[in-house]
Amino acid sequence: MLKLQNIQTYYGNIQALKDVTIEIKEGEIVALIGANGAGKTTTLMSICGITPPRSGEILLDGDSLKGVSADKIVQRGIVQVPEGRRIFPDLTVLENLEMGAFLRTNKSLIQQDLNYVMTLFPILESRRHQLGGTLSGGEQQMLAISRALMARPRVLLLDEPSLGLAPLIIKQIFEIIRKINKESNTTIFLVEQNANQALKLADRGYVMENGRITLVDSADKLLANDDVRKAYLGM
């Protein structure tokens, strides 16, 4: 469904991604793990068209995304939940969610999806008229995921959804991610430093080091891999 082929991405003269190839099948949860600064976020930014690769190809259903603007990529069904949430702090919860549906026109389906995310995260229903900036970190992450869902993604890109959250909230967030995948068959590409949680959730995983993919396998096998356990799982 989504394929990165020999991606080379630069920031000025500094090469951030080096010959990165990743394949994600429809309905999968795929994790990308690695240390801070390995290039994980740059991978997502390359997919979204924010930091277009200098060479290589990104394909969605076999069609190239080269030269496609970020907003058109969203319209094609690839939507990112950025690191640090990046909600609109001066807008209400409801207004944030409506922003997620900005590119859509079918009001009845928008309302249907609004009801769905409120069911996924009931706390947002009770906070719907509260300013986003006054929410807790966990509530803001729920809002960021819900805002992305309002765009009706086919592929949901999640950048460090556990960052800065308490263990109980992390567990809740990851349970909801699994639910989104199973209930709507939404394909999920998950970038995480919390390798243990990510691999327990994922079907397959990629390990990135210094801008390169160094290992790819099923999530179960990566969890059992001694090198992965030592480097990323603290075992």
C-alpha cells in the first residue's frame, strides 16, 4: 500500500536518510524504532511531503507522491499525528476536531466521524468546549489522534505518541491505536522510542540507525532479538 524505495533526504548539505526502503501493507501496524536522532521523524516528514526526499520514490497504491503537495497527500489518505501533539491551544476541542476535517465537504460523514472519535475518547466529549491548551498531556494526545482521524486517513502516521505520558495513559493510547486499526482497517505506521510498547502492538518492525534501515522482521522476532533487546529494550 505504502512503499518507500531508496529514499535519500537532506537538510541542506546534511543527509538525514540514506537509501531507506520500507514497505507497509494495507491493514498492517508497522513500527519504526531507533534512538533519538536516528531519522525516524524525517521518514514521516518525507512521506508527508514536508521534507521531500532528494531522490528515491514514495508510492501509495503504486502511484508516486513525487511533487505532490502536503495537503494533497492528506487528501489521498496519508495523515500524520506529529510529535509533541501540536494541537491548536487557543481553539476548543471541538474546533480542533473540525480543523481535522477541513479538507472534507460531506457534513453527514463529518458528524459521523465526530461521534466516532468522541466514542473512542469519551473525555473529549466532556471537554468539547474547553480550550485545547488547557488539556493534560494525555488528553492532548487523544485530541491529536482524533483530529487526524477526522481527515479519514487510510494510512495513519504516528510520531512518538507515548512521549511524555504516564504509563497508564500510554497503555490506554496504545489500546486505542489497536482498536482503530482493527475496527476501521486503518493502516498504521508507528514511530516510537518506546520500542517495547511499539513492537508489542505492531505486526512488523524496522530498526533505524543513523538514517539507515539496519533490520526488518516480524515484531515478535524483533522483540526476541538479542541485539534489539540490548539496544532498545534495556534487557
